[in-house]
Amino acid sequence: MSLNLLQVAPQISAMAQEAGLRRRALDRRRRLALSLLRTWDDRLDELRDLVRDEQPWLVAEPLEPLCVAHPAPILPPEVTVVATDGSSIDLDRHGLVPCFLINIGAAILRYGANPAAELSSQASLFYRDDDLYLDGDGRVPVHGALVDLQRALAEQRRALDLAHDLRDARPAVAIVDGTLLLWQLSGRAAEEEYVAAAIAGYAAGLEEFRRLGVPVCSYVSRPNGREVINLLRLAACPRGAASSLPRPVETVAGAIPPAVQRGLFDELDAARQRGCPVCQDGECARDLLEPLTDRALMEHLRPGERSARFASRSPVLRHYTAGTSVQFVYLNVGSEIARIEVPAWVGDDPDLLDLVHAVVYDGCARGWGYPPALAEAHEQAVIRTGEREAFMRMVMEALNAGGQPAEWSLKQLSKNRRAV
């Protein structure tokens, strides 16, 4: 065995102890964040001004009072859920031949008097120069994040195809895994153009769902977003100085117990008394809140409740249209706080947003905390080790049959055999 577990056992013990300390520290910071959430609950105009005036981080725009909690709506007696997910075999320069493969899994689950399930998968192989290289001559290969982008587009196209076939099954909801915000790495001009065109096509697909009358959403499990926390950081200290808190520290602290107040605000009070304009010798509220995620802030939601609605201000939205700009809510599905993203045309329609809310929460209640349609789509999409090996054998046999060289790179060969 190459991993000596005895070597890391003491480190694992130390890590567990540190995790406990970190949890207690985050709990204290979370109480500060909740107090600020209550303080700024209905001051939406002021918050929007802050968002427009200053954006040192990715900051959410509030569309509802911050503390609102919507209970789970009633699920329609008949509803159809469509979900897609994908996996891939990436382009490997050490492989037998330049190519990449994308496999899209899909699930259609019908709930009601006549429940049914339809599962499928669809695989595509990309091997032509136009597929593999942005410039056609091998200088800018499509791999890594660019293959991920192609997979996201393929997932959406498959979901749209299924939605087209469900004209007699309404209401229906489409769910995709992950985010509707297609963040992709880009650098050279060819990559920038490629990514911009792909994301614009994805936004057009979100508009196509509207034409079909099928609300679409994405489900993010255990989200690490910080846009709402960043909004509170701006609100607590708009100019990055402890002396700039919108209300006296004592007023904000009055919303939490005195013992907690002392632990949270000592640094802020000290910086205020020194008159330090940039909190150089102490921690500003911006710094105190920085380690938190939105998920920690939303732990006050009860099972089934969704948070206020927020609009994303991600720079990638410049490639989207106004109707497909992304909004999000947090939803307590019972076992976790999930992030649900929707295009603006869904978020702005209370009935459609309630339908998405009801379908996702009901699915999580049925599926051990995760939407069953997504779980089934994943099972259809995943490419297991044996299947990868079988694919490589098929490639090698086809190359050999055509008289083509079928050789791994020396680096790959060294990994496939034991040297000692």
C-alpha cells in the first residue's frame, strides 16, 4: 500500500480538533451576520444603492426583504420533472488518439395518478479538428474547462429536446445539476470568443424553455456562494472602516445576547475608539464576516422554507439577455440548505417560482435529501472505470483494424506498468 495511514493519523486528529475550533468561531460570526440581516431587512433601496456604488466583491442584489421565508407551496396533483446530467472523457494528449467523449443522462419522472419513469443516455464522440481545436490547426485544444462548457450545452440541449416532447404533460419542470452561471476559464482571444459564443447559446436555450412554458432551474448541493454575505459586508461597513457602520455598534449588537456581543464587537469598538479609518490594527465587520458562506447564514430557514430572492451580478451575465439573467434563492430541503437558480423570467413569476419550489422540495423529501430526477440522470450519465477501459479497447481495436498506430505516450505507459 503506497499510502501510509500511520503517518497521517496524528494529523487527522489535529485536523478534527481544529475543525471544532473553526466551527465555534464561525458560529459567533454567523450570529453577527444574522443581526445585520435583521438590521437591513427592509432597507432595500439603501442596499441597492450600495450595490450600484461599490462592488469590491461579487455581491447579490436583493429583490425581497432579507428575512422573508416562504413556506413550501402545495405540489400540483399531476406534475412531470425532467432532469439531465453529464459526464465526459477528456481530451488526453497522452492517449491513443485525440478525442473526447460526452455522455448525457436524462430522466423523466411523472408524478400523479399514473406515475412513470423514463431513463436514457446519449453519448457523442468528438474527434474532428473542428471539434478538438479552436483554430483548426492544433494550437488551442478544447479540453478541461472548455469540454465542461460543451457538456453543459449538451445537457441543456437534451433537456430542451425532452421538454419539446412533453407538450401533453403539464405542468412540467426541468432541473439541471450545478449552476446556470457558466463560469469558464478563458485566456487567449480564440478562447474568449469561443466561450462568449457558447454562453450566449446557453442563454438562448434558457429563453427557449420560456417559449415551451417549462420553468427551468438548477440545483446546487452544499453551495459555497458568498454573494449575500458580501452584501452584508458592504452594508456593515460601506467604506471599509469600522467607523462607517450604518448604526452605532451598540444598536446592532442589541439584537444579540450581551455575551455574544462582547466576543463579536470588541475589535470593532477598539478600532472606532482609535479613530482608525481603515481598521488596520483590528478587524472590520468586512473581515469578521468574510469566512462565512451564504449557506451558513440561511440555517435559520425551517424545512421547506425558501429565502428571499436575489439577483446575481456575475460578470458572465453580460452574455445573457435581460430575461435570462440569473436569480437565486436558498431552500431548506430538510437535510441541507441548497441553492436554487432560475432565469429571471421564472423568478419574476410567483406561480412559476412556487412550482419550482414545490417540485424541488417534494423531490428531496422523496429522494433522501436530493432530487430523484437528478440522481437518476446522474446514474445514466456516469462513466465508470470499466466502461472507460472498454472504450479505450474499442478505440485501439478500431485503429489496429485500420492499420493506424495505436500507442500510448511513454508517460502513460509508465503509469500502466510497475517499474519495481
